[in-house]
Amino acid sequence: MNVKIKNKKGQATVEYILTTAALFVAFVLFYQLYSHIIPRQFENGAKVILSVYELN
């Protein structure tokens, strides 16, 4: 019986580690993606604001 309990604890530990690693990788990828998208959006917004401002 103790062998089965140890295996379940080990399995749960491995699952927690894999889940944590997967979430970490996902957050890093989202950070990289948005760190490129957000500055472009600000530049495009600034261009629109300046073009509207120059028309007035």
C-alpha cells in the first residue's frame, strides 16, 4: 500500500512541476508577443493623433 501512495505523491509532484513549467513558458511567450505589439500600437496611435492635430 505504501508503494501506491508514494507513486501518487510522485505523480502529483511531477504534474505540478509540468503545469508550472507550462504556465511559465506561456507567460514568457505572451510577454514577448505583447512587448512587440504594444509599442507599435502606441506609435500608430501617436501618428493618428498628430495627423488629426495637424489638420486643425
